[in-house]
Amino acid sequence: MLTIGFLFVLVALTGAGYGVFRAAQTAVLESQSGSISEFSLDPAAPGFRAFTEATPTALVLHTTVSPGVGAELVGVTLLTAADGDAGGTVVTIPRTFVDPGSSNTALSELFASEGLDAVTNELRSSLGIGFGEVVVLDASSWTTLMTADLPLLLSLRTDLVAPSDDGESRSVLLSEGTREFNLTEIARIAAHRNPGEPSLGVALRHQQIWQAWIARTAGTDDRPDLFQLESGFVDLIGTLASAEVSYRVIPTVTQSEPGGEDTLYLAVMSAIDELISSIVPFPEQAFPGERPSVLLLDSSGGEVDQGPVVSSVTRAGGLVTILGNSESGADRTNEVLLHDGDAGSVATAIADSLGFAPPRWVPLDDSTASITVVVG
């Protein structure tokens, strides 16, 4: 399991006075995961600054191991948390997801030819974010994590079938229907693919299992032994089980190739950017230095909802690393200031997305960010 993250620190910076950041009115400081520390520093005080932390995420690669074949990728799930008590989002990604702007290769093929790192890097590129945790779960290990919460109530929408020895008839492994499934059955549901079944069908069964497990865990005080472990992944699962969770499918269009073994799901990048910026407002860097840092200043005295602004910055390719106030007594304003010429295209995209005037060049020798966004 790979773990990437950074500590969140809250710092008071000296200098000119800044306007008011009212905690009760600033959604981004109160409701977005990891955006404010527990230090008792008055956000309304002059000179207030808060460094952000990454929104907790985990990339889960679902695999199955077959005799003579080895490990195969059968689906991918992205888990994201809101805040400590607000659940999060589960995003389902089929194994034949393809990003035409990147490798143009299905995730399952990348896994088979190049392994875990290739799939992880492909999804970093496609989603534009890094991942706090990367976890590989085969069907049996996945369900082992759920032992205390089994059986699970699921609605199996179609029979799980396998070809018979004669190659013509099919035998039913599990019948469709809504009922409680035991551990062995859940493992089979997680790993099985019907002959000719599109990979999205398998991925949606994974989504059903996540939904059933999280709902069951949220409804009981008898938590699995998993929750006794110290792990970012475990903490994220606990957060998801603590409140409402949204279940989404990665935005794609389908493409069936003549003679192809599976349907391909081509990335719709505009919709993916919209989704990711809304559920991961403070992303990890997908690759070092890919997103220029952004200082977000409030000139409204706490009257502006910062959440949509942060999402717009993220969607445009920036990363809000510091939140704070504009100068005390300054007029309310909306503008983008560019401090690093290399970040010019992102600054322009941020200004366009917010409906602001083009960025204004303000060189600073000791700027803590490449771009400043002032909202009022």
C-alpha cells in the first residue's frame, strides 16, 4: 500500500492587516475536508492565514487471481472523504476505462503489461490528482475486511453464469434477486464476469458491495477488526461509514470495437474535471509541480461562499494551498494576480472560470504562491 500525504499547518503571518474570515460564514473552512486545523487562531484576526491539507482519497484496484493467468484487474474504485463527519463519495471506474489523451490503453491492459504503477499513473493523469492511498484488493482479501458485517443485503440484477463443459450451455453460479449474501458469495460476486459482459457490469457490482457494506457498517456499533488498525485507508472507510455517501460512475462514452473482447469506456474529460473538482477540492499533486499554488483571499468579510471558488480553481488546474483575508479596510474586489510567469495559462483559466478580468501581473520575490485569487 502506497501512502502519500502532507501535514496540515495553520500559521499566522505578519504584515499588513487583513479583512475578516468569519468561520461561521466560510463554507470552505468549515465543511471541506482538511481545510482548517484545530489550532485556536481567530480567523477574523488581522493577518490570518491557513495552509490547506489534501482531501483524503484512496484508489482501490480490485483484482482476481486465476490459475495459469495470474492477477487480473477487474475494476477500480476511487474513495474520497468530505470532512470528519460528512461521509464522502465512491466513484466507480470500469477496468476498460481509456483516456485517449494519455496512453489510450485500457486500464486492464496496462495492469497486465506494466503493472500497478502504470495503472496508478494513468489515473493520476486522467483525474488530475494524486492519491493519499493506493490499495490492491483481490476478492477474498476485500471481503475479509468486511467479516463482521456479513452477510450483506444486495440486489443481484442478473444471474452469474459460467460456460458448461460442452461450451454451449451455461451453468448458473448465483441466481439474480435481492437477498443476503454470505462471505463466499460476496467474493464470487466481486470477482466474477459473465461471458461477454461489459466491464461496467462488473464495476457496478463492486459499487453495490461498497454501498451495502458502508450502509451496514454505518448502522451498527459492531465494527470489523479492520477499524482497530492505524491506516489512512481505514480512517477513510470510517469517515465514509459515518454519514451520507454519494455513489458515482466515472463519466465516459462507450466504444465497441469489431471483434473486441470488451466494451471500452472513453473518458469525457470535461465532465471528469467537473466531478473531481467538486469532490476533491484540495487534491494531492498528481505529479510534482503540476498544479501551481494559489493563495485565496477573501475581501468580503466572510460573506462569500468559498467552496465554489476553490472548486473552480481546482478545475482550472490550480491548487489552493493557503486561505486568508485581503487587506483590512480594502475595497471588495474580484481579481487574479499572477506572480509566476510559468503559471500564466492556469491563472488565465482561473480568471475565465470565475468570470474575472484577465490576470494582473504582480511580480513578488518572496511570494508563497504562484497565483493570488481575491474574491469579494
